[in-house]
Amino acid sequence: MSYKLKKHSGAAKRFKRTANSVKVRSANRNHILSKQSTKRKRHNRGLNKLTKTTLRMALKLIKLTR
């Protein structure tokens, strides 16, 4: 018998698989937002798509979630 494979639970909370890529929330959006400029906060809204190197790393960590 083999053991049960587990996903990386930290990565599963942070990354969401789409058809072609992986979505991830922008950084610097949790607290101490008053010192950031409005432009900086506005550009951090929404979700980002990961690029090549980070995408490979994220897929390796969340491969068991699908």
C-alpha cells in the first residue's frame, strides 16, 4: 500500500487554477493601506496571473487539488 498524497495546503489557499494559468491575489493589500497612494492601491486590485517560473512552482504545489 502506498501513502496518501497531499497537496500543499498553503499553496492551495493562495493559488487558484484556471484553464490556462493560475490566479493569485495581489500583494500589499491586507493592512497599513493608509500610507499607500491611491494609485498604488488601485493597481493592486483584482487578481494577477502568474508568469513562467512562478507558474511552474505553483502548479507543482497544487497539482493534487484538481
